[in-house]
Amino acid sequence: MAKYKMKSVTTLLGLLCIITTIQAQEDKDQKYALNKITVEVENKYGGCMNWSNWGSWSSFGTFEASQSKIWRAFQGGNEISELTLYKLAGFKEQALEVNNYLTNFQKKKKTWQTIGVVSTILGGGMLVYWVTLREAENWTTISDDATVILGLSGVTLAGVGLGVIIGWELKHPTKLKSASFALEVAEYYNKKLKGF
């Protein structure tokens, strides 16, 4: 009977070890799925290419991914920036380069938007002045050509200013690195995540 109890205890311990191992593997797989990075490459013409979980390619449309700078990176299911991709993978030099680029882009955007605001205000001021001249009793003493030029200049200046503001508001920074490099970074990170 002692032999039977010992065999039962051994079997029970063996099952417990197997269950613990399976649970640990499932936890590891779940952690990997939540933290892995995927890169989706898009073509200007509407195609895209994805790197799947199993390391195979699936593609829609035809184009060369190595030169494309139209791509998006995801960690788990959430989109991440180019800067975050390089930081997560430990590519410090590329992260610094992207950070500098984004900082310069924001400075340039702010400068151009300020120019746009000033231009819009000046153009609006010119239009208000033109309207007050036209409404005044003595507007006939001013040459009609001069008032037309003033009015058109105000409209042009305000229009250009608004165009600059809207254009820079809609403009987004492009990716610095090609899609093929982003795919390599994601592959490196995922291998490191799996412990290879």
C-alpha cells in the first residue's frame, strides 16, 4: 500500500509540474503576443504588406517595401510611433535621430504657423482699412486703383496666411527610415523578446 501511495504522489506531482509548465508557457505566449512588434507597410497606391506571427509574409498589391517610408508599427494591437519603435528595440542612435527630426519639424511648423497668423492678421487689417476707406465720404479723393490694389493685397495676404496655417496643420512628419529597416528592427526586438 505504501508503494501505491508513493506512486500516486509521484503521479500527482508529475501532473502538477506539467500543468505548471503549460500555464507558464501560456503566460509567456500571452506576454509575447501583447509585447511583440509588427510593422505594416503601405504602398502609395493602396497595397500593404504584413509580417505575421509565424514569420511569413502576406501581401496585397505589389511594390518594393525596402524603399517605402509609408509604414506603421504596432505593439500588441496598439500603434506606436517610429521613435517608440527604436526606443523599445534599443536602437538609441536612430531614436535620437528621429527625436531631433521631430523636434525640428515642430519648430518649423510653429514658425510657419506664426508667419501664417501674422500674414492673416496683416491681410485682415488691410481689408478693414480698405473697407473704411471705401465707406468714408472722402474715398473719392484716393485713387480707385490704389484702393483696389489695397483690397486685393489684403485678400491675397490673408488667403496666403490661412493657406500656410491650414497647410502646416495638416502636414505630418514622414518616417525617417525605410520600411525594410523598420521590419528588421521589429524582427530583432521580437527575437530578443522570445529570448533568442
